[in-house]
Amino acid sequence: MPGKSIAAVLTAVACAIIPPAWAHSEGDEAPGPQALDCEHLPEKALASLPAPFDAWATLDCLPAGQLLVQPRDWIWRYPASFTTRVLVPAWTADPSAVAVGARYFTAAEVAVARGEEALTLHRRFAQELEIYRAMTAERPAPSAVHTLIARNDLDQELRMHFVYRSPQDVWGIVCAPDCRSEHSFLASSRSN
């Protein structure tokens, strides 16, 4: 009996380590790299973020792909956790759009909503995201919403909205493609 348990564990580990073989017909696009060489990123990989996001987020790299992470001067945290690291990957959160290989960002631009446009986004987030609604119910409407619109190497879009509440307090909402409470986080400046 113990031998069968060990064999089952070894089989599971082997399946997790060995990448699957994917059949494709001639003319299909080849999958992306199985692992990203972070020392030698692909030529089209994004090397930096546009302002003002370059102050609130930074690019990181793992063999599984590029990520958006907190920069040295900011702390990102999920509302229910002070210890879980917030990572925003270049691959989509939509299971139907998952593709083989490491993903990386190829383009990014910033859009800024102010006034009525920021209020409309605030109301939309409050309607769609329970955690946002709960965390912002007693707070004034945001003065601005900055949106990072990033694309990966498969031309999939990710939007990371930073609801600007003050120079030290930002609410992050990731939409890849849908906005979800579990992808929302708080960002606080370390200079408080």
C-alpha cells in the first residue's frame, strides 16, 4: 500500500514538471516560450511602465512570465490579507483564454478619468465589486481614476485601474478581462 502512495505522488510530480505536448495543425501559431528567460526578454517585451504608473507599479519577471508588482515605495495588499503578495501577471485570468507558454507585456498606455468620468467608474466598481462597495461606502468619491491598459504577447488586454483617493492611498482594481473582487487590492505609500 505505501508503495502505491509513493508511486502516485511521483506520477503527480512528474506530470506537474513535464510540460504537456500540444498538437496543432500546420499554420497554427506556435505557442509562446515554455519559460521566459528573464535575463534576455523577447525583443517586444515591455521594459518599463508609462507615468504615473511607473511610480505605483513595477515590472518583475519569473520563468512563467512578466508580472506587475509593488515598487519599493508602495505597499500593495489584499483587503483580507496582510501577507499574500499581490502579483498581476501578463497572462489572463479568463480560463477560456489561457494559452500555453510564458506571457509577457508588449504595450502599455495610461488613461486618466476625472470629474464625472471618474464618478461613473467609481459607481460601476461599487455596483460590480462587493469588496469595493464595502470598503468605499463611507468615503468620498475619488478625484481621479488612472487606468493602465496593458497588452500581452497574445494581444490580450489587461486593465489595472488605480482609484486615486489621495497621494498616499490608492485602490487597485484588475480587470483581465472582467473586474473581480478577488483581484482588487489596496496600495499605500510607504512615505506616510
